[in-house]
Amino acid sequence: MKVNNVSIDASQWPTAQVAAVRELLRQRARELGLLADNADAEATAAAIEQLLEDEVEVPEPTTEECRRWYDTHRARYRNGELIHARHILFQVTPGTPVAAVRSVAEAMLMELRANPDLFAERARSKSNCPSCAQGGQLGQLARGSTVPEFEKAVFEGDTIGILPQLVHSRHGLHIVAVDQRIPGEQLPFEAMAGKVADELRAASEQRALGQYVRVLAGRAELDGVDLNAAASPLVQ
């Protein structure tokens, strides 16, 4: 894979798209003088952060937008909402062969949906999380107690049992079973206005970043990767 004739080793990143996006941002940072030649990973990350701060405008949500979001997603704003869950983690780190790991995880997900009684045994033998010692038990989880991408997958919806899709998080790929849901008490908009605004701001940031990356990709020479439908340009 190449970005503007620079060869990229995509195996060091979760997806080829993430690798290509990072390289586009790195090259843009160098173009603007934010990054020196032969900069290390820490300097590169700092330069990319500065680049995005300088070039990506994120609009502030209005009160009306926040109110509409709250009314549409009331289930997200409850006090005491809890779930009891288990998981099997297939950890993904730089250098991990992501496609091979995903294939193994998907095969195990199919197996466990057909035979859920094997979950604890598979967690003990295959999970890369310390919870493997307890058969994958995560115990009681509240909103805010896990990383956002995991929280979104397990709290939204009403599925009880093994979720039908792998959950992707910054830690890797998860097979998740939700054993119990405790709804909690609805909180008023006035109490949640700040949290709603933060969530909408984050969503606006994702959209703005996606648009920015598509602009960079549109004027770049890409070989071996398609960024027309690139997901998040955020690089973990």
C-alpha cells in the first residue's frame, strides 16, 4: 500500500484505512512545517494533533439541537442503568495480523451463538483479558465505566444473550454476552444538557474529521486502499 508514493505497512494498524489516514495526516503536518524529518512516534502524534486543531473546525451544538437529540435518545440518559455482561477479548496491538484475528473471532462467535454454554470455557482458554479467570465475567457495568465504543455496543438495544456481531474497541475485538439489563430512572434534560452537548460535539468532530480526511484523500495518490468510505480518521 502506498500514499503519495510512500510505502505503508498496514499490518501495524487495525485496518489499511487507519494506516493510510495516519500517513495522510503525517504528510500534511510535514507540508505545513509542523513535523520535522525523521520525527519519532511521539512527535508525529503531537504534530497530527496540532494539525487537526488548526485545520478542522468543529461547530458548537445549539440548545435546540441538544434537546432534539435528548428526546430521540432518552434511553441513554438514565440514572442507575446497569448491565451484567461477559466478554472474550481478542487483543489487537501494533503488529497483530488483524485479518487473521478477526477470522478466528468470527468463527468463535458463530460457535458460541450455536452453543452458548461453551462461553466460559472459551473465555478461560482464549480471552486476552484478566476476566478470563472468571469465564469472561465483567460483572455489573454502568454507563461511563467502559470505553465509549464498547459502551455504545452493549447499552444500546435490548439484546439479552450473545450479541450477534463482534464489538470493535481500541483494545481489540470482543465477543460479548449481556446477561441482564437494569433500566434505571430517566434523568431530565436540564440535568443532562452538558453531557448531551459533549456527545453532539464529539459527533460533529467525527464528521468534520471525516470530511477533512476525504479532502486530503481526494488530492492524494493512493495505491492499494480506498478512503472514499473511510470510517473514523482518529488514530488510536
